[in-house]
Amino acid sequence: MSAEIAARLHRYYGQKHPGAVIEHCAAISDGWETEVYAFDLIDEDRREPLILRLYPGADASEKSTREFAALRQLSTLGYPVPEALHHGADTGPFGMAYMIMRRINGHPLGQIMQASAEAARAGCDRLARLAVDLHRLDYRPLIPLQRVPPDFDDPRWFLQTKLAEARTIILGLARLDDFAPALDWLDQRADQVQPAPPCVMHGDLHILNVLMTADMQPFVIDWPNVEIGDYRYDLAWTLLLSSTFQHADRREQILNTYEIHAGHSVPDLEYFEVIAAVRRLFNIAHALTAGGQSAGMRSDTAELMRGQRGHIAAVYDWFQARSGLKIPMIETVLDSLVSSV
């Protein structure tokens, strides 16, 4: 596949820069949603290390456009992101929507955190501070990126929109009725949740989406889910992922630093942690039943998920501990993964 992508990159740049050469093209992504390739562009004795992101799924055009615009705007606001160079919202030269950006010469924060307990603590602190800094940004320049223009006069607009959207997608389109009790649980408690002012949300902020340079400067990558919303929705997702990949103690470490750096406690957090768990479990159930591409993810996502039973079980335990509910189809999935080992 990398050879085919390299050939397409050569044709893409050849039209703009005759004589340009593509070297060291390699797939580097192991995530669920996009294909990512690193490559070097050699043009007139100048070597540029670059990244190509490819977006699968029905909403690929929207994701590529939103991420490209978000990177441009976030850079203007002073938030540490890679420089976005080009993008295409149609199938174009790579067979799907794409974006090209400069490659950061660094290592994932998660890899650096493996060095020692002290490095792990410092990494949790870094992640929390990046989250707070993001949530403090002026959200108004990113309003045009919002998929549904929000009613900012109503502080509950985001939660109401998300719950309605979840019902439409999970029960209406995907027809996963086993999630109905979880959605009912969320609806019944929504009016008790303290509203929060809008902010910029990353949508998937975790230790593998932060790259650290040699001088320990961070860059946050992977922005297709960027939107304006409630900071607790974003924070709960970060806590969920940080705590269900073999490190259950990281929830408290990240949360404590977040609250100290933000200067306030986080009210109603467990409610949003249930939302995060439902979101993750739905993504898993949908990909395993409908296939990765039908769920807006990579074609091999379902296979990747089948190798992450420990994570899926941890997310389900997280959900049950906070809601007291069961989702039978998730239990069936977990049973099938045990039997397939």
C-alpha cells in the first residue's frame, strides 16, 4: 500500500513541482479512524518531512475540511499544532479525502512516559495542562467549523444536541437497541447537569496524540473531531482512554492536575464519563457489526478492535461502575473475543 501511496504522491507533486521526488513513504498509523503516511518530499535539493492523512467513511469530506481549517486557526491562536499545507475534500488523487501537513520531528508522549514512573507522572501533567490551555482558548474563531450552528444563548445547547444526535445515530441509523437504556439514563439526568460555557474541544486528546520534540516542546495532532462544546465532554474522553489502556490510576493524576491548572473543580464529571463510555462502546459495537468503513473508520478497524479485548472490557467496567447498567451486545462481544483467543 505504501508503494501505491508513494506513486500517487509523486503524481500529485509532479504536477506542481516537476522533478520532485518522494522518498521513505511509510504507513505510521495504528488508530481507528484515519490512514496516516510519513514521507519526504525532495524538491530542488530541499528535503521536507511531511505527513499525508487519508479519511475514510461517509463524512470524510467534512472531517478533512474541518481538521484543515482547525489546524490553521489553532496555529493563529498560538496553540501547538502542526502546520497544515494542503487538503482535498473529494476523492481526488488518493482515492479519498486527504490532508498534507508538516511532520513533527518527535516522539509520542505515551512512548516517552514509558521510561519511568517520574516520566509517566510528568506526561499526565503535560496532557492535563494541554487540555486546560485548549479549553481556555477563544472559541469564537472556530464557530464556522461547527457542524450544526449552536444556539449560544442556551448554555445547555451542547448536551441537548449531543443526546439527540446519539439517539438518531445509535437507535435510528445503526439500530443498536441494546444502547437504549444507557441513552434513557443520560436523558433522565441531563437537566440536573450544571451547564458550562462553550469551549474548543479536541475530541480525541490522549497521550499518543501529543508529539514531543527533542527539546520537549509538545504538538497536538489528530483533529478531525474538533468542535465547540462542553469541556467536560472532552476531558471525560481523555480520562477514559488514559485509564482503560492498562493504567487505571491515571484518571486521578490527570484530573488533579487539570483542576489545579484550571483553578476549579469539575462538576458532574461522572455523567460525562458515562457519555464517553457510551460513545466508545458504540464505536466498537458499530464497527464490529457494520464494518469499519460503514462506521466511518478504517477498513481494518474491526480487526484492530478484536485485539484489544482488555481495553473494551475496561471501558465496559467503567460504564457499569458509573451507570449500574448492562449492554447485552457488549457482553456478547467480550464473550466472543474470549472464545476466539
